[in-house]
Amino acid sequence: MKKEKLPKLGLLYMDYVLRFFDKSNFKGWPDKIEIVTYHWKNDKDRFIKEVKRKKIDVLIGNVPATAYETFREIANALPNVQFIPSLDTQFSNKSKENVTRFAWKYDIPIPKTYIHYDADKADRFIEDTEYPKIIKKSYGPSNYGGYFVHKVDSKQEARNLLAQKKYHPAYFQDFVPMEADVRVMLIGHKPVCAFWRRAPEGEWLTNTSQGGSMDYMDVPKELLDLAVQVSKDANAEYWACDVAVGVDGEYRILECATAFAAFPYIRDWIGQYIMYKFSNGRFNKPNAPLYNWEELGKMDASVLRTLRYITFGKYTPSYDGAYFLDKKVRETEDGDMYLHEMDSLYPMLLTDDRTEEEWASDKWNYQDNYGKSVRKVHAKSNPKDIKPKKKEFEKKEIEIAQKDEIIEEEKSIIITKKSIKKILTSVDGIGKKKSNKILKKFSHEEIITHLEESPETIEKKFPWFKGNMLDELKSAWNNFKNRL
Ligand SMILES: Nc1ncnc2c1ncn2[C@@H]1O[C@H](COP(=O)(O)OP(=O)(O)O)[C@@H](O)[C@H]1O
Ligand SMILES: [Mg+2]
């Protein structure tokens, strides 16, 4: 019998960027695995040609934030190449703003977040908000571990910080006092590794790069459940989430991405998972039982860095008790559970193969969009002999782009809290009290996003939100927009 033909795999490499995968992570793949390297500057067309020439069907690898928009273009120019993870899945890799927009869309709990592109609006926010607040750089080198994350205790501090750092957009979060955070790594939506990170005494940064501590024990099931949900929302083949455990006991997502530091044996599992996905049953899923990390984590990190191709035996009922021997039972909110029972609640699942773009750049690339739209208009009136004045011309362009941004923002300034309240209370059954409840639960900007993208989220959050309320709210919102 002739074996089914396998798709051609390619690994995506970038000059100057550490490689997440190499061929050894795909041990046993019978065909040649191609490699394509992106050389940055003006390399787009050549890169596309090379992928075509090598007849790659599946291109595997992470795209760093600064190449993200170019790679959306590259992916669009290669409709027959499947990117793993897809550019949609990698949306959160680009910036903290993107993580936030992803979380808003899927109603994922995060610290309350406020994003301002317009300086005046940011100023007004600083004036009116409560402190302490966290200010972060949204886009740029992020693996500095908290280097671009600041706590400000007053409007003066906030103003000074932004004046000095010039972060654009201005990205604020409510300060959430936290016990610790947990990094969870998932493959096919199954947690395969998790560990606690705790801040040093008296500090608030839980990043271990700042001298905190870490351990692998007793990560709560409910926290893993949140990470699984987020991985599913991202449709991620592999994924890492940082989940903050608040002093209030709540779980909130701090970061999530496909780009993260992982031991080689975890990258082997990812490779095996990808081979499983694309081999139509010829390769098995990796077997990484839940809480395997508690056992592996007993080993020194220097050992974990050298271990490769780890496999575990499967649980068999006739051999009960052999599952991690002494650690059979786990406490959960739903009572005690055997580890093997729990493991079956976390199957490693196939991701969906999607063709529709979810996070198309013309809509979601907030960072560049304002400038772009202006540039086009402006280019029409370009005099033929602008070359000597190019510098000045560019300066002008930026000024105009900034003005345009203010105009863009002006539109949302019109949508005041007052008008949102008016929209809410225009719905039968929503009075002053209920509208206040909604405005307490969601920030102004969150409500607008939900009204635009996923009004069901508002319905889901309140038991009294029933019947025709959602339809009424949608039409009230549309009427309001039409009047703008
Ligand atoms: N809203 C917040 N409230 C309190 N602490 C926070 C908040 N956001 C981040 N932190 C702390 O700062 C650390 C770094 O923030 P994070 O968003 O993960 O940025 P980075 O890219 O620097 O890792 C987190 O691990 C956490 O300890
Ligand atoms: Mg972090």
C-alpha cells in the first residue's frame, strides 16, 4: 500500500533571532525539512519567492514583534502556505496592546486596561484616574523582564514618567496586588508545564529575572483551566500564559504568546504534536501527562536543559497506583480527583485550520494605521521636486499624521461615559442602577469594544440581562453610531 504523501514542512528562521525550533525537534519526519531565513530589510519579495520555490506547505516558527506586520503581508501573499502558528494566533506576540485587544474580544480576565494614542486624552486620563497605576511600554523589546513596566503612585509621577519615556500608545493598567504569577505552557490546549514565580520580599514584580523565586508544585486546576481557555481562544498549537494570582484570589492573564523560553524536551513535544497534526495518524501525539512538571521539576534546570525526547507510559487501570506513585490525588474546587482522571480532562486537541483572517491589519494595526491613511492623501499633492526637501517633508507628514490621530481620537471622545449610560438606559429594563453595574464591571473602552465586537459578552456577565435586552442594546448602539 502506498503511503499518503506528507505536506512539505519548512522552518522559519530570522537573522539575529534565537531559534525556537530546529530539525531535531521533528525527529522521525521522513521527508526533507526546508529552512527559510528572513533577512529583514527589504527581504519580503525574495522571501516569498524562496518559500514558493521550495514548495513549502507548512511554515513553522515564531515571528518577532517588529516583523509581525510584514509577515501578515507575506502570509497573505502565500495563501497556500499554512503558517504554524498562524499570524492570527501570533497576534498577541506583537504588543501588549494586542494582548489586551485579544483579551477584550474573548472576555479573558486581565487587569483593567486603558490605551491612549492621543496625548491630550492620556493627560486627561492621568488627571482623572485613581492611583496607583501601572504604565507599560506596549511594543518593543519585551524580554527584559519588567524593565518597561512601571508603577506610578500619583498623577505627577505618571506625568513625569510619560514625559520621560514617551511611550506610544500610553498603556495603563490598574495596579493589581498579587501573590505570585504562574507561567503555563500548553501544547494543543493541554498544559504541559507550569511554574510559580514569586516576587522577592517586599517587591511587586513577580518576574524571576528580577531575582524572584520559582517552583512547580500545586498549580490549581482552575488556573490551568483559564490557561486552556485562552489557548483555545487563540487557536494555538503551542502557547504560554502568565496568570497573575491576585491577593483577592482572582486569576488574571498578564501575558500570552507563542514565543517563550522552553526547555528542549518541550520543543520536542511541540515538534511531535505538529508532526501528529500533519501526518494523518502516522505520528502519535506526545504523551505528556498533567502535572508531569512536578516530577521533572525536581531535577536541576541544568539537567532539564539537556533532556530530550521524553515519553511517559500511559495509565492503565489494571496497574492502578503506578501513576506518579505517591501523588495520586489532587484537591480541586469540585472535590478530590485522581491524577489520571484529571489528565483525561485535558486532552491534547488539534487546532482548527482557518482561512478567514481574524485580526486583519487594516483594522487591527492601530500603531500604524493613522499615519498610513494620511500619507496616501498627502502623496497625491506631492510636488515633483520634493527630493531636496525630503527631511522637511517627512517631518510635515508626521505632524499631519499626528493631527489625524487626534481627529480619529476625537470621534471616541464624543462617546463619553454619559452617552454610554444614555445608550444603556434606553434599553427596556436597564435603569440607573443596572447601567452603573455595567459601567463598574467594564471600562468605557471595553464597553465600546464589546458593543462593536461581541455584545453577547455583556449579556453573559449579568444574570438579569435577559430577553430582548441584547437586541435592544445592539440597535441602540447602532442608532447612536449612525447619528455620529
Ligand atoms: N497590572 C499589574 N499590577 C501589578 N503588577 C503587575 C501588573 N502588570 C504587570 N505586573 C508585574 O510586572 C511584571 C511584568 O509585567 P508584564 O506585563 O509581564 O511585562 P514584561 O513584558 O516586562 O514581562 C509581571 O510579571 C508582574 O509581576
Ligand atoms: Mg512578563
